[in-house]
Amino acid sequence: MVVKNSLSKLHTSKCKVIVRKSVKDPVRKIREYKEETVYEELPCRLSFSSSNLDDKGKTTSMNNKMTLFVDPSVFIPEASKILLKQNNVDFILINSKVKTYDTHNEYEVTEFKGWI
């Protein structure tokens, strides 16, 4: 597929995807949460859109919306922590539900402020 191959060339960044798992401690008999890496060095691209315009073409707010693009074969569980470096800038993000297409998957991401 020519389009898919062309899009994958745009995945110039790499990310690490971490999920939070509930684990029961067999000795203390309590549940704890542990982080588990599900993807390491995953090719991706982070894209930004930064403004909303009113009907007169003036900026109404500065919402910095970020979208993460990955290969369509990759599924990132919702609310995963994503560590990404793009253009020598480090990002720690959390994702929402997937928007899936034949050529790629898209995740709206925001700054990670803690586990949900």
C-alpha cells in the first residue's frame, strides 16, 4: 500500500508506551498498581494544531491540540502514559480513544499529569 508506506516515513520519532496494571501482593493481600511497558521504541509522529478561529477569522483561544500518529497495526490502550522525544524535546503524554484508519491510527494526547 503506497499511502501507508509514505505515511510510515513520517514517523520520525520514537515513543515508549506504559500501562498501569493492578497487581495483588500475595504476602500483604493488598492491590497495588505497577507500571508495565507495552511498546518500546515505537515509531510515531506527534502533530500540533494550535488555534480556533471565529467567523471573522480571529483567534478565539489558544488550544494546543496534540495528535499522535502510529502504524495501523499498533493499538495503544486508552489512558496509557507515552514517553516521546521529537525534535530534541521530551514529552510525557496520556492518550484518549483511538481513531483508526486503513493507513494509520490517531490518538488525541494531552500532557500527563498523573494516572487517572
